[in-house]
Amino acid sequence: MYQALGESIEVLAVFQKGKIRPLSFKWKSRVYKISRVTSHWSAPVGKYKWHHFGIVDKDDNFFEICYDEERCSWNIKQTWKEG
Amino acid sequence: MQNRTILHLDMNAFFAAVEQRTNPHLKGKPVLVCGNPKGRTVIISPSYEARAFGVKTGMNLWEAKKLCKNSILVECNPANYVEVANHLQKLFIQFTPLVEIFSIDECFLDVSGCQRLFGSGRDIALKIKKRVREELDITCSVGIGPNKLLAKLGSHLKKPDGLVIIEPEKIQQVLENLPIQELCGIGPRITEKLNKLGVYTCGQLARYPVEILQRMYGIVGLHLHDIAWGVDDSPVMPYDYVEPAKSVGHSFTLPKDTFDREVAKKYLLQLSEQVARRLRKGNYKGKTVHLIIRIPDFTTLGQQVTIRKFLDEGVEIYHTAVKILDKFNVEAIGVRLLGVSVSNLICGSSQLSLMPEENRRQCLIYAMDKINDKYGEFSVTWGRLVSGFKQNNIISPAWRPHKNIRFGYN
Ligand SMILES: [Mg+2]
């Protein structure tokens, strides 16, 4: 089941050649290392874009995180809970 | 026409496959991609694991849940599918510029001219399949044939992850016992009519006297005769070809049935605005307005009106649509879905009016369009729509890749 979140998070990411590559993020004072970006899509919100990333951490947890161009801030949108 | 080699590529359970690649926990599980799972919605794309239980596209949620209790509902995420589709198109045009987008997950490739570079049709198909799997973690079925008709038939014959080649000398053999409805272009109505004549297979259709078909269907009759023989000369259009629109339309299923005319009118205004925006974006105007009403028992009613003037303004389309709506007793029949479309189009006519009032209006609409282009749809709109609804969760059947992927070829 997807569990909707929607909290602001801190993310370590590389911005290079017009691409964004998130490396790790801190959520509820725990640091998650991103082992793989499974998917990336962006959607316009007003004049700016939100860049969404499907990611998997070292322990195989799935998260969707999102970069808000306008506010230069990151958000955690949802996670996957088995069962 | 010379010997051609055409590929038809069809992504397998596309939306569900994209969801499974996004979240690896969904892999190997029955996933049902639907509209808003809390609202009234149907299954848009079941994964192959769900199809094994008999779940089909277009089924109601409860029907699907009954067949497959452990299925996982996932709300559709068009932005993600469009991103993957854009990636696919970029991949395909590395082989040939003759890539005709048939829908978001299907396309034709004419590889007749690039076999010296990339190998036979089969080699190219295998290369593409490998790259689609490696780069996007999804599978596709490929059909190869001497034309679009047979290529599409080929990809349809083996799913998922198929590769079917229909060699020119095997055409008769493949078609002989094939039910006519399996051919692209023969819909349920024609199937029913032909069945009444005792025509069930393509072989039977091929032997049916062409004069009778022509008398019954006119030019379509000749086409039916051709496709029964596996003949199809239609070209694969290049990926940057834009077909002139025949009509522009939008429809919307209401969150709940309404028997209130004023509520229906409000939705009608928003739909008219959306249609008008798309008309103006394509530089079209049209003079036939068509209204579709689906009532709670799913009966679909519709009427069209042709007026003297060419329209591209939401409010004008709305007033015409309301005139049609007035012919129906909404309070008695109820409304489940509304659709507005405009046809009888002309392209590229923007003429200044002789009336200053009219010109001011055009300027206002031009300014509104600019603002909405920049800040998103319905950033400025009519007061009546301020508490309106939004519908972002749609991929129009006319979806085409963004212009910004047009690179590499002149
Ligand atoms: Mg498909």
C-alpha cells in the first residue's frame, strides 16, 4: 500500500547538465542513502515544475520524492508499506 | 509500392508496467491502474499478473476486485507515462525518422531504408526490444510485415514480449482462418454486418465478391476487400508530421450524477473553455458544436448544431452547447458524463473584426491565453468557474510527444 506523506525533507543531490541526481535524504532525523532512481517525471505547477523521482534505498524501501523548482525545496510524497 | 519492412511496436500493459518499474515492490504482482480510486473509475491498465485472473481494461473497480482479491490499486500518473513514452520515441528515431506515433504506447516504424545500417527487420526489432528492456525495464510486442496492417496484426498475435514476422509469402496462410475482427479497421459494427452475410474469416472476406462489398460500403468496401488480402499501402508518417485536426473535443465524467441543470451548465462552460483553448492553440476555428450527454444508465445521447460563424471562444461554444442541452430534460434524465466537441474546422484564420467591441474581446482572450500558458490552465478564467473542477488526470487519445524531442533530423 502506498502511504501518502507530503513532508519537507533535506536532500543531497547533484545538479549537472540540466539533470538532477538525488543521492541521499534526511527524513525524521534518519538518513537514507539512495541506491537507485527507478523513474523520473516532471509536471508543471504554474510557471514552474515539480520534478518527481521514484527511488529505492539500500534496504529496498521505495519512496517518491519531489523537487519544487519554485521554492528550491524537496518534499517526500509517498512510501510503500507491504501488506 | 516497393517491398517495405514495417515494424509495429506495442508496449505491454504500458501504464501498469511503468508503475511496476517505478516501484519494484509492484513487480510480479497484480496491479490495477485506475483513475481516482476513491471516485467512480474503471480499470485503465491491468498488469499481466492481474490479466491472468481475467481482469480487463475498462472493467469496473468492484468487478476487477471480485476477480482478483489481492490486486493492488494504483492511481494513474500520466506525467510518468508521458516521460517514458518520450524516452521511447527518442530511442526509436535513432533507427529511422519514419516513426508514426499511433497512441501513447504504440507506434509504427518503417525500417525499409535503414537495414544496411542496422540489419534486417528482425535484427532491428531485437535491438529495440533489448534497449527498451534495459533502459526502461518494460517489455513490448513487435510485429513485422510488409505493411502497417500486417505489422499491427503481428504484434497483436503474441503478447506479452512477442516478436511475430509475417513474411509476404505467408500472408494468405496467416489470414485464411483469422476472424475478421482481428484486423485493424474492422470494428464491431462491420463485423456484425459481415457475419450476417456468412463472412467470419479473412479468407471468406477475400473471396466475397468485391462488387457487392462496394455496393454495400462504397469506398470502404474496396478497402475491406484489400485488407482481407493483406494489402495496405498507407505510408508510415514521420514522427514530426502533424495531421490536420478533424475535430477537437473534451469529455468529463461528473464526480456524481446530477439532475441539476445549473450544475451541468457549469461543467459545460469548463469543457467549452478547454475545447476553445485547444482550438486556439492549434489555430483552428470550427462551426459545428457537438454535445454528448451520458445519463446514469450509461445511455449516450448527443446532438450537433452547425452555426454560421466559425468559433474559437469558450463562451460562444458554451452558448451553442447550452442550446443543445436545453433540448434535454436534465432534471428527469440526469447526467453522468458530458462531452463537447467542435468540428467543421478551418485552420489559420484570425481576422480582425470591424467591430471594436469584438476586437477588445479578442485581445482579452489573447491575454488570458498568455497568462494561462505561463501559469497553468485556469489561472485566469470566468468568475463562474472559480470554484470549478480540475482535470489533469487525462491523456488525450490525440497525445503526441513534446515538440522538444524533435531533434536529430531536419
Ligand atoms: Mg499496449
